[in-house]
Amino acid sequence: MIGRANGAHVSITGLGCHVPERVVTNDDLTQLVDTTDEWIVERTGIRERRIAADDEALTDICLPAARRALEMAGADPASIDLVVVATVTPDMSFPSSSALLADSLGMPDAAAYDLSAGCTGFVYAVAQAHAMLAAGLSRRALVIGGDVLSKILDWSDRSTVVLFGDGAGAVVLEKVPEGGFLGFELGADGGGGANLWLPGSGSRHFDDPDGFVKMNGREVFKFATRVMVSSAEAVLAECGRSIDDVDVYVPHQANVRIIDHAVRKLGVPGEKTIVNVHKYGNTSSGSIPLALADAADDGRLRPGKLVLLTGMGAGLTWGSALIEWTHPMTGALV
Ligand SMILES: CC(C)(COP(=O)(O)OP(=O)(O)OC[C@H]1O[C@@H](n2cnc3c(N)ncnc32)[C@H](O)[C@@H]1OP(=O)(O)O)[C@@H](O)C(=O)NCCC(=O)NCCS
């Protein structure tokens, strides 16, 4: 799916993020699996990640993020009429985490549902909320991307445990007089789904599923390096912009080698690229809003700046969004 955002202007008016307190370093992981700090840093760029406490679930880390985004937008929670939570680790299959959050936040008039698109979930959810606002169905939407992948990792599997962390980010979307989202490109290839999956997590029978993420790292790497470039190029072409027009490039934070590859192929200068995978690992649906929070904190998210978001992940899925930023933002991380 690809398209320009015609019609009403819709933008991000509030941003908030949250990560669990507990820091797990690469050295901590060497106590659990056969790995080294050097291997992890060289192959992934990751130095540490945040890991939720035993009694911390997805909505516990989404709640402070959502409150911060609402506060920044100056939005009364009761005025939110749509909540979309992008995640693959909801508190439970149902009720949805979005319904639970709408209740906790005081949003009695909100439609609320969860969306599953792996690490691309946040970009998908923003595209959906944008369409609801542009079509006049929603007046003010809350979009949250978050995951607690630590809950579905096999902590004795060195190939996955070093890569992921927990975190969440939230944005408020509303109509604005000008600027905002310019276009989206979203895609999926279920044929590659088994390269990153959670067998036995739904109605399909698997013999003795262990409930842990399984990944073919090399195949996902190949897929990622391809779509991070093709999706970004597609949305830029669709919107009549070039990579030189981009002021802030926010790639999914999976692995610094994947980001470096995309930066080289796209020809985007490193100083325009947000990289924080070293401190959070891959937080799945939380990754892009957490990177936006870092961009906000160093003053890069200013009105008029062109921001390119590109994600990829389980599904396999990918997606890009192009935004002409409208609201100055700082202090997005709680
Ligand atoms: C996972 C990933 C970092 C592995 O890097 P790689 O360079 O492809 O490494 P390989 O899988 O080829 O493994 C190389 C060796 O390191 C070993 N290895 C794997 N994980 C290791 C770890 N944590 N510590 C030490 N050694 C490890 C392998 O067993 C292999 O050993 P062998 O050569 O004796 O068989 C890389 O494939 C990757 O980033 N893939 C994308 C994953 C991703 O982003 N997933 C989420 C998408 S949203």
C-alpha cells in the first residue's frame, strides 16, 4: 500500500515514552548464555537494554508514555476518541491492551483496538489513525507502540536474547492547519513469516511449542537491509521528495549494521540519523517512538523539519511514513 496523505492535514501533537527501570548490560547476559560484550557490540551495536520486572506488563509501561504524550499535546484524556496499540506482547489476547489503557486513562468515548504488525506496528498504527482523522471518523487519536519482548524470549537462546529490550512510546494525532503527514508506504510478506515467529501462540496447532520467539537471523537481516531502503525510497518518490530533503531519519532500531546499510544505500548523512539501539536494543513497536523521543530531546523535532520513519519486522512487514513536523517537542522520555 502506498499513497500520499491527501485531504486534511494531520500531525503528531504530543509524544511520550517510557522504559522499565532495570538495565541489563551485555556483561549481565554473559552470565546467562555463551556470548561476549565484543560479539554483541560488533554484530549489533547494542550495549544494554531495559527489561521489565516480573510483575510489569505491557500496559504498565504504556501508561506513563501515554500520559506524557497527552500532557505534551495539552489533550484532555476524555477528548481522545481512538486508541490504537501496536504490539505483539499485549497483556493478554483479550481484552485488548488498548481497551485496558483507554479505561485506565479515562477515555470513555474511545474506540480501542490492538494492532499486530511486528516491529512495524507503530508505523502501521499511525497510518491507520491518520486515515481515521483525515476521513473525519476521529477527532483526536492516541497511538501507542510498545512491547515487552523479554516475556517471550528464551533466556537460554543466545541468538535472540542479546537483541531485544522492552519499551513503549505514544503519540497524539490531530488535525492541524498545515504540514503533518505527507504519505505512507506499508507492506507485508507472510511467505517469510516463519523467519521471525512465535509458534503455538494462536489457534494453529504445534507439537510442544515452548512459547518463545524463533528467528532465522540471517534471513531477517537480508530482508531488513532490502526493505529499509526500498520502503524509504518508495515513500519519498510518492511524495515528490528526495532523500536530500529529509532533515531527520528515524529507522527502526534493530541492529546498527542494518541502520548503517540503509544510511549508506539511501545516501542520508549519519548526522541526520537517529541511533539509540546501543542503549535500548530492539524494542519492537516501541523502537520508532523511542528514537523520536531522542530526536526530541536533542532539539531536532522542530516545525518545518521533514522526518522520515521506516520500520520492518515480524510478518514479515515493513512501512515508512513521511512527516513535515509541526510542533516543537522536548522532554518526551519519562
Ligand atoms: C542475529 C545477528 C546479529 C547474527 O549476526 P550474524 O553476523 O548474522 O551471525 P551468524 O548468525 O552468522 O552467526 C555467526 C556465529 O556467531 C554465533 N552466535 C550467534 N549468536 C551469538 C551470540 N549472542 N554470541 C556469540 N556468538 C553468537 C553463531 O552461532 C555463529 O557461530 P558459528 O559460525 O560457529 O555457527 C544478525 O543476523 C541480525 O542482526 N539479524 C537480524 C535480526 C533482527 O534484526 N531481528 C529483528 C527484526 S525486527
